[in-house]
Amino acid sequence: MEFLEKAILEKGKVLDGDILKVGSFFNQLMDISILEKIGKNIYQRFKDKNVTKILTVEASGIAMAVATALCFKCDVVFAKKSKTKNVEGEVYTADCYSFTHKTLNQLIVPKEYINSSDNVLIIDDFLATGEALNSLMDIVSQAKAKTVGIGIGIEKGFQKGGDKLREQGVDLFSLAVIDKMDTNGITFRK
Ligand code: G4P
């Protein structure tokens, strides 16, 4: 989407180690007009899929998930990355290794928050290796619900997680796909 590519070019900063810093408008200070457009565009793309629930992972996926859920008028569930004291009862879990942070997390969702009749749209701000999305899809399968699609803000196409998901037949929609980035510039997939 042009509006997001434009903001990335104007305000994003490429850091060492293939990291794109977008905290000034996307995942720390959140520009509400951009978030609103993201939600509307994801809604347009998946509006015929009978979405009943949106699933994301804490922390920065939550804003985009809520912006999208306001269009669908459905609830949002986010997976926690650690079992806090207020998680009780039976839970679905899935391991998730972060290549960016070099940490192993366990994603946790209480069983009562997803049921087998749900058509789940998964949302996340970044797609890099796809580990987080595979773990979220695993949780949806454990609940015997259906993943109807995945909506992403920024896909780092050169890390191949998105291409693998498309090869598996996942209905993946990324608002901006970066094919190449370095300190000289950013190239988007057309
Ligand atoms: P994955 O999301 O495709 O599984 O890939 P990876 O494990 O590498 O990403 C792990 C975390 O790093 C995710 O955040 C993801 O949003 C973030 N991330 C990946 N690439 C970039 C990048 O280029 N720029 C920025 N700003 N973040 C990136 P997380 O661990 O879920 O943390 P949180 O910030 O949502 O709490």
C-alpha cells in the first residue's frame, strides 16, 4: 500500500542486522491515521471471509489487530509470551523462536478464548521468518478453529517467511513488502 511505503521511506530507518526502525509512526508512537488505513485495507481484503475473531501476539501486534477488529466488529485475542499470574485454567501453547531477538518464547492463549466455530484472521505488525505466525496458526489448529487469512503491516520479503507461507497456500496479505534494504535505501516488491 502506497501510504505505508511512503511513511516507511520518509520516517523509517534501516539499522544494522536487517532491522527496520519504525517506532516513530508504526510500533511505538502509533500514527492513528496510518493505523486506521491499515485496518480498513485489511478489512477490504478479508471482508468476505466471515471473520469471527482476530488473533495476534503481544505486544506491538495488538494495535493493528484492534484497528482491524473495529472494522470487522469482532473481538481480538492476543497470545501472551509468558505465563503471568492472571493466566489461569487450560491454555493452548506453542513454542516460538525469535530470530530477531534470539529468544525462545512460548505463546499462550487460554482455551476458552478461541472455539472450534471461529474463523480466525491472524494479524501482526512484522513478518520476518514467519515463526510467530506458524505458532499462532498452530494454536488455531489446536482449537480446531480455522485460519482464514493473515494480515501483515510490514513483510521483510528477503527473510522468506512470507514466501514459505504463500507456498503452503496461506492467504497472506502484507501492506508493504520489502525486497531489499540497506543504508542506501529500501526497495519494495511491486
Ligand atoms: P517473525 O515475527 O516472522 O516470527 O520473525 P522474528 O522472530 O525474527 O521477529 C521477532 C520479533 O521481532 C517480532 O516482535 C517482530 O515484530 C520483530 N521484528 C522483526 N523484524 C523487525 C524489524 O525489522 N523491525 C522491527 N522494529 N521489529 C522487527 P516481537 O518479538 O513480537 O516483539 P514486540 O515488539 O511485538 O513485543
